[in-house]
Amino acid sequence: MKGNGYFGEWFTDEYGLPAYNYKCNHLTDPIAKTKTSYGFSTDHFHQLGNDRIMGTAHNGGYVQILDGTRGFKWLTYQDSHYRKLGGGIGLYYFENDKTSLSDLYTIENLNKFTKFERIFGIGYFKKKYNFNGIDIIHNICTPFSDDPIIVSEFLISTDSDHNKIKVIDFWDVNIHPVLKSLIVTWKNRKRFGKSKLLNFMGRVVKALLKITRRDTESVRRRFARKFRYSITYNTELKTIILTPIYKKKPPIAKNEPSKYDYYPKSLFLAMLNQKDVNFFKMKRNLFNRNKILINWDSRDELRKLKKKELCLGAGVSLTLKNSKENKIITLFGYEELDKIEALVSKYKKIVANRSILEWNANQWQNSLINLNIETEPQLSRETIWHSYYTRSALFYDEYYKKHRLYQGSVYLFGHGIDGSIRDYILYFNSLILLNPSIAREFLLFNLSLIFADGKLPYSLYGYGKISSVFVHSKPSDLYLFLLWGIEQYVSLTRDYELLDENLPFWDKQQAVGTSVSDKINLLIDYLFSEKVGFGEHGLIKCNDGDWSDGISLMVKNRRRFIKYGESSFNSTFALYIIPKVLDLMKDPNEQFIKSSLEKLKSLKQAILKSYNGKWFYRGWDGQGNPIGDQSLYLEHHTWLLIAKILDNKSAYNLINQIYEYLDKPSSIGQYISYPAQKTYLNILPKGWDVNGGIWHAMNALLTWGYSNYDEKKAFNSVIKNSLAKRAEVYPKIWYGIWSAPDSYIADYAENAGEAFYHFATPMCDFPIMNLNAHASYLLSIIKIAGIEADISGLIIDPHVLHQEFAFLSPLISLESNLDKFIIRYNITSQLEYKIKIRKPKWWNRQSKIYLNEKKNVVYAESNEYPNGFIEIDIPSKIGPLMIKLTKDNR
């Protein structure tokens, strides 16, 4: 199968879902060594998660569990500083052989096991190994649910009798808060840039932060030490509960915003299916000088609990019998004390008669996006996999009382900052199709960030805290992205009631709020006002960044650029989205509509004038000079193509320039610009980051833009931006095979194909779990499938190069073959709307249309484009829908 890469291979698991069999011995294989800002790392990992809790499963055999409800914190953080091992570890004592082992992937264990497999699956991490004829499978699963729990399942079997074994499910508790860190200095970081001066400056800053105990890890460890722990046992539930308690009186109330969480929940470990269980809470009863030495009958005093010694373990003693499978199932979780009992009871019932992996797969099966094309089988695997990575990045934010997605990668886990709205909305289109109700929650969360004057924050951190980071204090594009999110959701779901939702402003929580419709007006007003406004060339200004945070670092005078610089990205985006949201507004002010349309008319003229005969300028630098006269930038051109602003001749000329400069030369994806610029102190090296790198988000928009004019280029762009293509070109870089950062270094640059690092941000240190790699790819798939919507209704205009394909999602599904085209639309609208469908190639006078199996549907045909469209009027309150087009009367 395409896209395996060097480290293992893709396969379909026993439940019909894709999984990756990680086969590399990273302990001995030099290819496993990956460059980071602190040296080389062999730590390769996979995302676990459901709608409430997340985690990482590592090739070393352990998992780290992450909670985001009150600011992000690791619960089982693997940390050599405290000799913490992580969680999800099986400890064994084989009595017949007098041998102790764990299922950590170590040289010592490999010398004793006859095999050791590691599998990364949808919602699970599977470890399989054999010791002296005893087969053990250890499944660690974040089951599809809204529950903050992990199920650990041991399946043990043998061909002989009377083998005695002690099994302990071990979780090395280490609460490690992901606190804000503007410059990431963790793990004895050494590289801060490509120049000697930057590296020298970085090391000086790191040393100063270390001395003042404000470096990334010291701040996090210091706060983690401010808790004591209490242990309780619930013998009836067979559960051990560990509760962190802040040592002093918390300085703020529980519901107040804070960069720290003074009110963590309880960790617990429950035995779900065995009667006799031994619980462990101190590592010294399981280890002696890093060697496993189990004190089975230990009895510790509850008051003597030290952070380095803390753990949760549940052990069972078994006598194995020939051909009989023994099952041990535990439940690890993080929840308020009064909710633990219900969770334990729920999962006892779920696992009573079936494997947790089977139950989990059954839930996931109907909750994914899947593009199935027989000639490109890897696309089905990828769309399913990207759907999982997107949906499993959800968490529940207790401050906003909403489910939401994180951006991930080093931005979150290194900087401790989550955002921004632009990224959230880039993921949003995919989430709408995956789960419209959660998408609604997520959109309401984004809308709750609006200030009374219309301002939006750049990012979030801690519990309910917002941030405008020093170089990103005045972003100008967030308003457009949020407007796009509103339009996407309402048009695709027909949920016009959202526009009447009354929401308070972020800075006036207790005051009366305004409707979403009014907030559309406010966001446009803010964008068009002097807070952002227009520059001397008529384009919308950039402030300190539009989509590109680094654009202000690529001009000669950053201060003048922030004050006067103009953005073609903002301007072309506005031409696409503002007319659409103006249509959505309820009871609009006619003068406001007229004024907005006049501004857009002038804006279009300004864009068309920002042309050098080959392509359009990226903007203006605030000193009268164009940005992008000698270099072609991708970002703004995507919206020119999506919005169909240009006449056909100009559009095709532009596409040819993009293809020749940015697409054709790149081995994967497309360059964000070419040729790259020289930057001050080489802070953004050529081909790195936004200075010519490869970005999932913009490439997804390009695919969409291509699809309006050149279906072949659009489809090839989907293939070129896939994980499979990446794994073929860079098989020996582990990231990019099953997950990825938001961008790669261009193939012509130093460190080609790797993740970037610069002074503040070492993306290469945490180079996966960035949703731009997953949700943005799904956006391109949705657009290739031809799914669009506007105020009039749903538009289906497929751009797949094959007549026979199937696109499946919980909201909209399409099935196309040589004599039939089926649309399933899982909504019931309170208002009438239209569905507009591109005529299939086989459409003729005998063709028929069925609506929910009823024949003789009234429709209209248009021939404005080749093949034309069919328009069907859908009455109110009918749904879910199935529309079937057939070649003849069969």
C-alpha cells in the first residue's frame, strides 16, 4: 500500500479501520534519529483522543495522557527529571521463570520477548509480545465518547497449563501543566536559528531564564510541586482515587480566569472485570533502582505521598490454562469525585461481553469522512485517518462550557498557547461535516471571544485567559476568518436560528449581549474602521500579520509596515466572504449594506491594479513599495481563484504562473512563495516557514481554487499534499507518515522536508498533531467532492477525475457511478432551499430524479456551464434527504 514510509506499514485492522504497524527498532536503527532543536530524538508518537481527553502513544511503549478542561496539563508526563515513565505500562512477574518484565520497548525487554509489535490505531495503541509461549496483547484505548477515561485491556493466553503470572496496569502519575512560554527552551535546547548570532542570543536568553527559573520546564515543574495528594479506595467499585490539593489557599475563585489551575480533578484507576485486585500507589513497591521488583503485599501509610513516588497501579495474579484467554480490563481517568462511580459502572457494562476496541471501532465507523476511489485506495485510508485526528483533537473547555479543537504541535505543547481563530476556522469546515452539533458549539465558542468594540484576541492559554503575543498583537485577518466560519456553518446546516443567538462580549460577560447577526455587522465595521482599515493603495491593511504571522518580518521597516502596510490576502478574502455574510444578516441596515458593497467595489479595483503583468502583489510595505513583485506568493492568489474575481483568461494565466513557480518544482505540496526572501539575521531562512516553505492550510485553499478552473490540477494537488506522497518522497522522516506539523521546509533548502525551528518556536521538537495537516486536508477533499453551499442552498459540483467514487460523511454523502448519482443530506431545514447538482455525464432525457424514493420530482435545468446544473426545490421540514439521479427509468 502507498505511503508506508520506512518505519512500518499501513494495514486494515480487524475492525475495518486503518492502522499503522510501527516496526522500527528505534533503539538501534540510526534512521530513527530525527533532528530537533536540542539534538537528535528517537521518540515517535501517535495521537489518542475522544471528545473529552487526549494522549500520545509512543514507540517506547508508554502513553502520556492530556487534559484540557481547565488549561492543558499532562497527567502521566514522561520525564527523566523525576524518573517518570509515563502511563499505560504493563508490569509482569512470571513466577515459573522468576522473571520480571514491563512492556516498555527497551533493549532489556526485547532480549526476553520473542516478538514485540506496536500498532497505532484509531483511538488505540496496541502492544503485542510473547514470553516463553505466553502471548500478551495490551490495548490502550480512548473510547469514542465524551468521557475523560482510558481503557487498558490485557489479553493473555498460552498453550500450556499452570503458568502463574502477576500483571499490573501501571500509570506513573506526573501532573505537568502546559504553562505559557513565549520562547521554548525545553530539553536543553541548543539551536535557535541558522545564524551564529541567533544561536548565541538564544543560549543567553535560555541561561537567563534558567537562572531566574522562568524557562519552559522550570515554570511548569515548579507549579506542579505546589500540590499535595490524598488517596482513597472504593472497595465496592474496586477503584483507587488520587486527588491533588493545592497546598495553600488558592488565590482566586474556581470560576475566575487564571494562567494556573488551582483546582485539578481526581485521577483514578478501577478494575472492571477481576474480583481480586491489588492496588499500588508508590513506585518503590514496584521498582528498585529502576528494576522491576514487585512487593505484592505492600501496605503504605496514606499520608506519606511524594510526587516522585506517586503512581496508580492495579494488579491481578493469574494461573493460566491451556488455550483459555485471560482478560484484565482497567479504567484510568481524570474526573470530579462525584462522577467517578457513574463512569466505572458505565464501562463495566460496555466491556462485559466484548472487546473495547470492537466497541470503539463500531462508534467511529459512522463518524468519519471517507473519499473512496478505486484507483486511489490510499485516499480512503487518509480521509478516514485525517477525520480521526481531527475529531480526536476535541476537548471540553470548562471556562467557555464548550467543546473545541486545539491547534496542537509545538504551539500548544511548547509555547502553552492555543489559537488562533484563523486556525480554528480552517479546521471548521471539516468539523461541520463530521459533527454539526459540536461544530455549532465550537463556532459559539469562537463568537464568545469578540470584544464589545469588535476586537478579537490572537490566542488563548491557561483557564479562560487570552493573549496577544508580542509579535502578533494586532492581527488583521481574524475577523474575516470568523465571518467565514459563520457563513460556512449556516449555509451547510441551514441552521438560521444561530443568527438569533444572543451572546455576551468577552470583556462584558455580565452585560446584555447581541445577536450573531449583529456581530457580523460589528466584525465588518471593525475591519473597515481605522482599527484595520484601508491603505493608500486601497487594500485592507495588514497590521502585524494577516494569515502569515511572519509577513511583517519580511519587509525592511517593520514599524512602518505595521502602521501602513497593506494585505492582498485580507483584500481577496474579503471579496469572497463579505458578500456572502451580508446576505445572511437579519434586518440589515440598508446604508450599512450599501456602504460595504461600495467598499468592496473599490477594493476589487485596488486588487486588479496590484498586478505586475504575471501575478498580483502580496501587498504593500508601508513605504510605497510592493511586496511580491520579484517573488510569487501563494496565499492571496488562492482567494482570487476561489472567489472567481478574475476573467477566465486572467485566471488561467495566473494558474499557469502558480503551477510553474510553486507547484511543479516542489516534490510535495506547493511552495508558499518563490523565490524566497533574504531576512534580517536570517531569522526566516530561505525555504523555511512562511519564507518559501510548504503549508497545508494554503495548499488546501489552492486545491479549492484550482477546482474552479482545472480539475486535473486540483486532483493532482490532493495527491501531492497527501501523507502517502510525503512518505514516498521522505520515507526516512517519521513525521509526515501518520501525522505532521503545519508546514515543511522546501525541498531546495537546507533540512529539506523537515519541520522548521526559529528563535521562539522549534516546530521540529513536536512535529505532529497540528490540525492544519489533518483538517485542512479534509477541506481540500470536501471541495474536490464538490460540496459548496450558500444562502440559496446546497451546491454539488464534483471535481473528482473519476465518475465512480463515493464521498461519505455524517452530514453529506455522495455516491457516483456510471448510471446513478445519490446525495444524502442529513438535515431537516425549517425553511425552503435549493439543491443544485452538476449534471452527470450520462444525464439524458430519460433520466429521472427521486426525492426520498418519490418519483416525478419537479426540477429546473440550466446550461450556464458545460453539462449544466439541475436545480431542485426542497420544501421546509423535510429531512433527512436522499436524492437519487438515475440514467433511465430504473
